[in-house]
Amino acid sequence: MGIAIRKAKRINDLPPYLFAEIDRRKRAALARGVDLIDLGIGDPDIPTPSNVVEKLIECSSKPANHRYPNSLGMPEFRQAVADWYQRRFNVRLDAGTEVVSLIGSKEGIGNMAVAFVDPGDVVLVASPCYPVYHIGTAFNGGQNYFLPLKKETHFLPDLDSIPADIAKQAKLLWINYPNNPTAAVADKDFFQRVIAFADRHGVIVCHDGAYTEMGYDGYRPMSFLEVDGAREVGIEFHSLSKTFNMTGWRIGMAVGNAEVIGGLAQAKSNLDSGIFQAVQEAGIEALKLGDQIVEPSRKIYQERRDILVDGLRAVGLQCEKPKATFYVWVSAPKGLTSAEFTAKLLDEAGVVTTPGNGFGEAGEGYVRFTVCVDKERLKEVAERIRQVKF
Ligand SMILES: Cc1ncc(COP(=O)(O)O)c(C=O)c1O
């Protein structure tokens, strides 16, 4: 007895999982009793602030919160998002039409393609990038056109390099600044060029602003929506995950163009039933506290960034000091691929990192480090790497 289990083509067509080899080496090292320093994951180690946790505890006992939530978000949560955008970016949003809640921004990013991509449609995506942008396209039968992010162009895509026929067919353009994995930042001039491109070719811009609150040395990254014309062509994804140390809570939002938000909301309301309302109430608390939560985290990450970057440079590795995000994008030493460099760091120094090509072909030659461990451990990283022969 037994039936032949056949997965959908979209699953069978997934690209090979480039992190599998690292996972295997990591497990082997742990089995040998190696004391690994894991700089592979972008997940805050700082706990969620106690006021937010207490709000969840209080609100979880309300019977009204035990029922189905609305998939688009409680009006109070959407208003809290609008108020936060007004305070933080001076961007005015209509909470009823220009804001939708997400079960973490990953959910909304994936559902964007459900709402807007038909088979054969072209989606413009950076390489390297957060993989969900192009997986969403592929799952829905679209074609990804990758825009390489190069050091020479400050890891910004060259929109002028897009062939006219591709630009004509393009439905969505994904951008993400401050950027994962390169830690690059964008300014108003770049966003203006994006808006002009989108307007010229009728492309919907999806800006992922997950890291706007992680800026250092006084730098405060801008929202795409601060720029004139942005709301006419696109939306911004944001998240409480990295901002308020809430990755496990699964709460985020998309804001901007009402028609685009409406389309995403239509896809969502047919597929999910929203975020537990007590989590939304805790999210409101986090948004209200805003910088009171973010500033202490910023200080911690900035100090860690300095320790890591100074340490890596001292042992001869090449990297920029990032202005934002908790990532450091490090060039592999001459003669080593991303995978070889990552494997050497793991096997010979017990330091876990992520190979740049795991985020797209154009990430080859780089390795991504995070600063999600405490400063004492980070000090040890360079000491360990010093022992490795490149
Ligand atoms: C650029 C970027 N966008 C979105 C996400 C997803 O965040 P979440 O689903 O927790 O909101 C991540 C997570 O690593 C990310 O790096």
C-alpha cells in the first residue's frame, strides 16, 4: 500500500539550498563539541522590552481577543502604524486604506506576488537579496530579472541597464534599503530615480524598509514614502521584528499606495486570518514607545559593529563599516569562493557566517556576518580568525 507523493512543480523547481552544506558542517562541529560563535543569523538576541511582553500577558486574557482577528489588522493597530510613520518619517497615512497588518513582513512579501504576478510577468529583483522576493515570483509563475548589486555602484541597482523590453514587461520592482545582506544604504536621489523609472514603465515599487531603525553614528535612514511621488507608484514593507526585537511575534505592516495595499489585502483575506489581537495590542505598545525601545538597541549594535569591523580589519579582512543594519558584508580573501571562506571560518575558527552567493549569484565573493551575539563573544571572533591561514 502507499501512494506516490508528488510535490508541486514549484517546490521541485526550488533552487538548491545553498545553506545545506553550512548546516551540515555546523552540526558536525557541534557534535565534536566545538564552541561555535554563530554570526549566521539575523535575529536579535536582545529580548523584547518588558512593557510589550506585559501588554501581551494582559491582553491575552481578554475573551474578545480569543476570536478570529480581521486579516487586515485591528483599526487601532493600523492607526498606531500611521501615527508612528507620522512621528518617525513625517509621512501621513490613511489607516483605513493605506495600511495593512502582516503576519511578519515575510508573509506580505510572499503574498505580494499572489496579488500582482501572473504567469509570465517579469519581476525586477536585486541580487543578492532577501530570498522571499524572488521565491514569491517563482511560486506564482512569474519571471525574475535580477539586477546585480555591485560595490562600484554602492550596492544600488543600475536601473539604466534594464533592457527596454524587460522594463516594459515588468510588473514589480523590489528594493530594500538599508539592505540585507550588503548593509548598503540609499539616499533620496536614488529613490527619486526609482520613482521616475516606475512612473515611466508602469512598475509597482515594493520597498522593504525592515532596517530603517538600525542606523548608527546619528544616521537615520529614510522611508521611501518620504519622497515625492512614492505613494503614486508603490508601497513600503516594514516590520516590528528587528525594530523592537520581536522576530518571534510575527507582526509587520505594508503601507502606501491605497490600490496596491487593497490588492495585497484581497490576497491576504482569502488566505489568512490575521494576527492574534493580543499581539497587535502589544505591537501598538511597541510603536507608541518607539525610540525608547530602539535607542538602547542601536547603541548595543553600534558598539558591536565597531568591535567586529575593527577586529576583522585587524586580521586583514576587507569590509566597510556599515551605516545601518546588523550585517557586515566581508570580501572573501583572494583565491577563496564565498563557500570556501565560510567553510574555513566554520571548520578552523568555529565562526558561523553565511556565504554571499546564498543570497544570489552576485553575492559571490562575499560573506555576511551579523552582530547578534554579545560583545565579549564578538571580541573573540577576530582572535579566532587570526589563527586561520588564508
Ligand atoms: C530584508 C528583510 N525583509 C524582511 C524580513 C522578514 O522579517 P519579518 O517577517 O520578521 O518581518 C527580513 C528577515 O530577515 C529581512 O532581512
